[in-house]
Amino acid sequence: MVLRRAAIITIIIILLSGLILFSLKIAQIKEACYQAKGEYPPLMVLALAAAGRGELGSGKFGGKPNHLDLSLLQPGDILLGGNPGSSYGFFTHAGLYVGNNQVVDMYISTGVYLAEVKTYQNYYDRAAILRVKARPGQKKAAVDYALTQIGKPFFILAPKEEDRLWYCSKLLWRAYLDQGIDLDALNSYWVLPDSFWFSPRVQVIYFTGR
């Protein structure tokens, strides 16, 4: 009886493993189809395709600072950072520049806090500065909104409509949405950092990396 049960469990594991591998392969095919059409793949397709290539999380930093020109920054600008091997996009992190070499940023361990802007030089192989096409008053209001969220917790699964739990790109999106500017170009369940990169409401001021 014990041997029979073990055999059944083994068969189930083999079948499930095969199903998972098949799903990852299908995701890679779908990803290629989206890219061939010049479209951005849905997040689930993106994540599964990356997992099939062994790419998990936010990628791997190469160890050398990038050449992002921080002197170009203005309050209200969006900073993007990313590393090769990410499972959810070209860019994996976003922050809002508020002036005085500070950026509203967040991680699981910190929640929303003020960070030194040079972190976007020191920890990412690729980085960008985006300038939102907005009036000065709208940018100031977005910055003020983000600053009022300092101390709030980080939660990566927070839905877009919820305004007490944040992840990096969701807070930036909400700060500008309250000013009548929707930066979520991908219009997905989660606001990805790549959403800002593709938004027609921003201007790319500087990009560095690969």
C-alpha cells in the first residue's frame, strides 16, 4: 500500500512538472508573438516567460555604477532603474524626485521613505530620467502627495484602487493620477515601472545602460 501510494505521488509530481514546463514554454511563445507585433506582453506572460529562462526577481546588478546624469533632475521627475535578468520588465524600480538630491522611494524593509538619489546610479545597470508633461503646479502637487505617504508600508500585491499600501510605481502613478494625469500606459492590474517608460505623457530626459 505504501509503495503504491508513493508511485501515485511520483506520477502526479511528474505530470505537474510537465504541465509547468509546458506552461512556461507556451508563455515564451506568447511573449515572442506580442513582441513581434510590437506590443507589450501581459504581466503574467512576461513573468512566466522569464521564469522559463531562469530569470527571477529584479535581475542581477553588474556591480558598476551607471552614468545617469543627476544634474538634469527637476522636482517631479521620475527615476527608473533596472538590471538584466528581471522577471517583470526592462525596468524594475521607480522613484519620484522631490529636490535636494532626494527621491521618494520604498522597499519591503523600509516602506515609503526619502532616499539619496545617487542610489539610481549605484545599484542599477540601466537607469532613466523621465519628465512628466504637466504644469508646474501639478508636479508640485504630485511631489507633495508622495511626501505625505512617507512611513506607509510596502506591499507588492496592493491593488491600484487601495491608497494605504504601496509599491514603488503605484505610488508615483497615484500621485500624478490625482492631478488628472494617468501614466499607466499598459493599463494592467499592477502599475509596472515600464508603464512610465511607454507613457505618451512623459519625455525621456536621459537614459543610460543596456
